[in-house]
Amino acid sequence: PSNHKGAVLSTLQSLQARAFIFVLFVAVQKCDLHKLDEAPATEVVMTREEGLKYYHIMQTIRRMELKADQLYKQKIIRGFCHLYDGQEACAVGIEAAINMSDHLITAYRAHGYTYTRGGTVKKIMAELTGRRGGIAKGKGGSMHMYCKNFYGGNGIVGAQVPLGAGVALACKYQGNNELCVCLYGDGAANQGQIFETYNMASLWKLPVIFICENNRYGMGTSVERAAASTDYYKRGEFIPGLRVDGMDVLCVREATRFAAEHCRSGKGPILMELQTYRYHGHSMSDPGISYRTRDEIQEVRSKSDPISLLKDRLLSNNMASVEELKVIDVEVRKEIEDAAQFATTDPEPPLDELCNHMFSNNPPVEVRGTNPWAKLKSVS
């Protein structure tokens, strides 16, 4: 129909006027290598669709964490709460390079990965406020969130690393060509159980990518004061490793693609170090400025912010317009506000559900023949 032809022509003219580039060839920073003869690509391709998708996800994680900060200060979120803002390129870059059928396990700074693994902002926020609509039904809180092929936030420092190796062992045993991404921080990198896991993973050639998210501070201690060697990508010794800029989503993506191919080809584990930075303190109880200066934080924000880096790349290469990115920003803010509204009005889980969901088949919880709730009800 003539009206359809006119609409198509109008759309093409509009696109030409905005001079959008739909595919961009990008040069990214080289990796530092350990026991590797080959390296990830330094000239990579990003489509316009990918760029806008990465921007949307990173903005969602950033705004979600800032809202969590606000709700915590209002005493609506209680307990432990470790925020991920500043490190968004790590989560988004990793997920862009693996499959949703692959597996991922991380430490307690877990909100971003819960989202990228398929959780919704609504369920994550409700979990933070301890409501029954939360992703762990309000009983896990900030550190213990789970969804398909995502084995949580884990509260014990470094304990997720041997668990991740166990997941990788299951992948190898089942022969499903899947792998496990196992994340930990620079503070956990000195844990003995991590080195034990390196040994087993190497002996058994497990398909596991060990990733150290080096945000420069383990709680309130800088890496230089905590580690005799800050080359975390070499810590596997007999395991090949690489170090990459964790603030550039494309650097992370290409390094993870390289690591995933290494694992899937049967070569065993590989170790990655992502050099990143957290804007908040270690947790909400840490102001984050007693062991580093405000100027340091501001310098990272101004020069290396992962969202700003991607935004500048999109705009400077005519892959998106300022107006388009503003539309995404507005959509994200609305989603966060709607989720926060739900997280503050949804009811808390009832007491009689406290012992539910501990086992897959939900057997009654009895200790030496006694159901704790029977006694509780008789007392009340």
C-alpha cells in the first residue's frame, strides 16, 4: 500500500538524518597474560542493538543499587547489604559472553548478577526488604539470592569457589558442554580453600572460569596492604590467567569469550582478574571514605565509569542519540520506582513459612521427633 511505502521511506530518511551506525568495530585494551600463547581479540564488533542492551542493563543495576542505598538509610532494608554500583561492566560483559544455560556463582555482592541471570528488579528489591514476593521469598536477603543456574550470593568469604568447582564437575560429568563462572573478590583471593580448589580443578580439567573482581579494597584494606602479590591473574600458578580492564564492558566480554572457549575445548580451568572499582563502601555499614579519599572515588567516576564509557562510545560513533538514551533512563527509573513501591508494600512472609523451602520436597522439620511449630503454637 502506498501509505506503507511512505512510512518506510520516512523511517529510512529519519535514520539517514540521524546517521546511525548499526555495527561498530572497536579497539579494546590488551590483556595481561599468564601461561597463554594466544590472547582475546583487541579489535571487536559491537552492534547498535548490543550497545543499547548493555546500556539498559547497566543503568538498571546502577539505579537499583542507588535505590537500595536510599531504602537502607530509611531503615526499610536491614542487615547486610553490599552494593555493586561501579562494577556493572563486569556482570554485563560476562553475561554477554556466556549462555544462560551456563552456571554462575558469586559472593555476597550479588544483586547485579541476580538481575543478569534472569531475576527481576521487583523480586530483587522485595528480597532486600524481606517480603514474601522476593526472589528467595523474603528469607534470603541481600546476600542469598538464587535463580535458574545461579547459585547465589554466598556470605562466607571464598566459600563459593569450591562450590563453583563442584558445579563445573557436574557439567563435565554430564557432558553437556556447559561451564561454571565462579566469582570472588580480591579480599577472598588469599583464602586457602581457593588454592585447594585451583588444584582440584586443574587436576580434573574442570570447565570453570575463576574470576577475581579486583575492586582494590577488601573491606577497608587496600590490595597493596593485604596481598604480597597483587597479580591475581597469576595466582593460579599452573592455571593460565589473564588480567583485563573491568570497567570496559567490551574488554570483559571479549576476555570472557576467550575464557569460555578455553573451558569448552577441554583445556580445563582458566583464571581472570577484572580490575574494577566499587563506589560504595564494602557494605552499608562502611562509609567507604576512611581508607580512601573522596577525590579518589570522584576521579574514577570521572575517568573510568563503565556506564559513561559506553555512553560516550555510543554517542561519539553515532550509534545512538542523546534522546534515545534519555528514554532508556526514564524507563529504568520508572521500573525501579515501581519495584521499590512493591518492595515496601508487599507483606512479610508469615512465621509458619520459616522452615519451608529448606528441602526440595518440603518434609516436615522435626528435631528428635518434635516439630518446633507445634510447641510454639501451644505456647502462644
